[in-house]
Amino acid sequence: MKAPDFDYRRPADLPAALTLLARHGAEASIIAGGQSLLPLLNFRLAAPQLLIDIGRLGELKQLTEGDGHIEIGGLLRHCDLAASPLIAQALPLLHQAIGHIAHPAVRHRGTIGGSLAMADPAGELAACCLALDGQFSLLSARGQRWVAAGDFFQGIYETALAPDEILTAVRLPRGGPGRISIFDEVARRRGDFAMAGLALVAEAYSGTLHGVRLALLGVADRTILAPSTMALLEAGPLDQARIEQAVELIAGEADPPEDPAYPPAYRRHLVGVLLRRTLRRILAEAPG
């Protein structure tokens, strides 16, 4: 199929882009890498009257260290993050996840801002940002606001973004030397959408996990935290019995959609398999 007719503008700078958005609102769509929007256009699942191309706005390509956090510009591509020593050292969870995103051609065009704004329930970067308790900068001609990742994702392809806003940056707390970061997922083939996945960060000492944040992808209408499982993992020493309790508990925290190819019970089973694998790895690698 062909995309519907639309007008196209490439603003020279960010203020010009925001002015266009303020003027056209919901009638316009932002395009950067195009890896999410172009398929929707071609299948006529989206029909904006105007495409605003921000792909060349250099002011949205920053990667900087702040006071205890890393700030990532919305236009940095997946491949930029994968190649960054800073990301590998300070945000290993993100570095692990990027290799699961689609295929190299997509990773060389897709941007972190576009991926997050798409809010796919199986999105790897969304799960990482939720597990890391990240914040997103949403900018419009009216001003800037920061929104927590937990408040940003609101449903299938639904976010807190207003029609005149652009996701300009992601701020993620950098990890200390003792932080555990594990990303894992199950897909039919490497690069396919995940049937189930998880992103876990925690600290381990005295045989117990602390500060656990466990985000799930592909098992609800958005990427979600598993608060009951998180609390269980912090309640006492990590051992085989606690691992099995966590596996049983997490199945009830998942809420997969109806899908004849991958029924909800199967996805719940998969997320349990992933959690067991992750926790056994932590237990095996724990000091002492």
C-alpha cells in the first residue's frame, strides 16, 4: 500500500519545529528516523496532514553526564547508543537491550525519542527507562515539562505527550559499581517483536536484593512494573525457594492481551521462565 497524501516541512531549528506543532497540533506528526511512523503511513493506520521532519536538528543529539544521571537527546539513534562507551559503562541495561531491537538497518535509523513516543508494549527501550526510573523532557512552544517514565506510558501506543510536544531528551540515573542490570526477552526470531521480556536493576549485598525495579514488556497494554514481585525479592535472602515464589507471583502481575498465536497463559509462562533464568544467574554470580 501507499501512504496517504501529506505536506512535508523540515524546520531549520527546534523553535521552528515547535512553532509548526503549535500551529497544526494533532493534524501533524513528527518524523525523525521513520522506523515506526513510515509503516503506519504505508498501511494507512496513520494519516497526518503534515509531516514535520526533525531528523537533522543537532540540538537533540546530545549525550551528556549530569549530577548522577545521563541525559540522552531524543534524536540519538539506537546504533549511537550501542557504540557509546559511556552508555556501556554507566547504563549497561540499555546497552544490553539495544542488541534485541529489530535489525541493524533499523537500529541505524531509529531514534530513542521516536521509539519511546511510539509506546509499543513490546518496546525494549521503554522497559529499560521504566526499570531505571527515567524521566522524559517534553517540550512545546508553551514550555518544558519533565514526566516520569511510569507516568508517560498510558496504554497501547498512548503516552502523556500532548499534540504540540516533542520528546527532546531522556534522563536516566547512572548506576553505581554494585548495581545489577539484566535485560532478557523471548522472540520467535532474533529481531522480531518480543513475546515477553524483562528489564531488572537492583543491588545485592548480604545475600539480599535491594532497590529492585523489574519492568516487563510484551505482557500488558504497556510496559509495566511488577511491584509485588519486587517487594518479594527484597523481603529476604535470594535462594531457590524465593526464586520459585517470585516466578509464581509474577504470572499474576502480567496481563497479556488476547492473541491466538501467543495466548495469555503462554506469555505468563514465558515471563516466569525469564525471571527464573535471571534470578538464577544473579544467585550463581553473587559473591561468596
